Amino acid sequence: MADTYLADYSGMRDFAARNPGYRSYIDSLRKQASSKMDIRACDSLLKKLIHYLDNGHVFLVPSEINPVEATPTESAQKDPTPTLSFKPNSTALFTVPTCNMAYKPILDSLVLSNKEKLEKTRHFIIDVRGNGGGGDAMFTSLLPYLYTNPILVYNSDFWSSPNNIRFFEELLTNEYIPEDAKNQIRDIVTRGKQAPNQFVPFATNRIDTIRMDQIKDYPKKVSILMDKECISATEQFLLNARQSKKTRIYGYSNSGGAIDYGNLNFVFTPSKLWYFSVPTTRSARLPDYPVDPTGIAPHVKLKPEIKDPIQWLIK
């Protein structure tokens, strides 16, 4: 696992600069590993490395055949299916519990089939609480309803290790990735092979600009509910949405702060008893505008006495 992070983790160079003694610490873990024969002791040791790397996008999970059970999170227990319901005071409530791209067609269908009614609804609530990310394209059908002005989106740099290149090549078989995104992946793979083991920009421009031909009359206001479990692609949605003049983000706390290093490759240990996440890209926002680890602050921090923020927003 240590060898994989040293070779493939897109945040390793930044981490090493902040932690000059990192190789000594990793060597000390290797020495401890040589005497560990119990699976729980191994699990504990692997977690020490994860904790040391200290990034929300770097984590370890026991596999299905591992007798050491993972602790289920609250978000993992929720139904991941997007929903749409219409509430009083001309309010439409979207719940988007995941950015797993398998659920994108459901969200897109909800938007399309209710298009006429949505374009007469004054207030949208988009509830992304508990959404631990997935694909950035999850919210494309909602973005036109938020849009008021050009949206700036920072590109990423790809760490072109051989393992990362193989991972991106495998993405080309994913049926849920749009064709224009696959063209970008093909390009980054080609350029990565030409410049191995270095950062390769996704695009010439460090910042892309999303422009749309129309600003919709409705909704007049968009309220987004977030929480500390919002990370990754959900945080990218928050960064995009907060640039809209009709949008306000509400939450009791900041988001989780796991977006600066992204596009996760999941790697199994040789025993297949664990798998771990390896970020392969680095945001072009760095080092000037980091999100990790503090997260994105809401426009409006909800007071603890507000027990039902949806009903509060409707009123």
C-alpha cells in the first residue's frame, strides 16, 4: 500500500513537502508489518498509514471476504435514489444522496419529465446532505436552473504514473461517462504516456468557463442544503453553485473537504482483504485556493434550534 501511494498518489509531492520525515515514518511501519500475523493487527497498521496521509479522499475499506467489518456510515445506509417532490409556497424539493453516475439518468429524467412545472416554480431546494460524491456530471441537468452568469471551473493535473494511466484507460469502458469526457480521457492518456511520472494538465487553460445562452426566469431562488459528509464531486457542485446570484447554500457546518486530489482509483491489497483509494489528479486551484481539509463554508450557517431545515426553508 505504501509503495502504491508513493508511486501513484497525486498529493504525495505536496504531502512530502509538508512532512520531510515521511520516508522514515513509512519505513517504521514496514518494520512493524514484518511481525504482524493477526488480521486485526494488520488492519490497525494499514489504518496508521491512512491516518498519516490525512486526506479525506484517502481511505481504506475491508473487502467482502474480510472478517474485519467496516463500520457503516449514516450516508451509506440511505436510499441513494434521487427524488423530486413539490411542496407549498411554490417550492420544488430535490434530494440527491449520491453522485454515483448510475443514478444520473434518474435525476435527468425527473428534471425532463417535470420541465413545464419546474419552469413555473419560484423556489428550488436541492438537498445534497450525505452525498459523498462520485461523478462531477451528476448535476448537469440542474445547472441551467441555477445559472445566472458564467461559472469558473478549475481544471486538474493528472499524475501520469503507469498505474494511473491504466486506470484512466479502464474508464473508457464506463457506459455512464459522457463521450466528450471520454475524448478528454483519451487525450490525457496519450499525453501521459508521452510524459510519464509527472503532472500532465487536463487542458491548456487552468480555468474553464461554463456559459449558457439563457438565464431562466424560474426559479427565482435556489437553496442548497449541505453537511460535513458532502465531499468530492458534491463539493465541486457547491463551488459551481455558489457562483450563481440566485443560489444560497445552507448548513450546520462546512463540507467535508475532500476535493483537491481526486479521480480516485481503488486498489486491492494482494490478499484481496482490503481495498484503498488513490487520488490520481490534483486541482489547478492549488496551492492558492485549497478546499481540503477545512471544506466549503455555507452562505448561511444554520442555528442548532432549526431542527427541520427543509420546512424552515419552505417557510
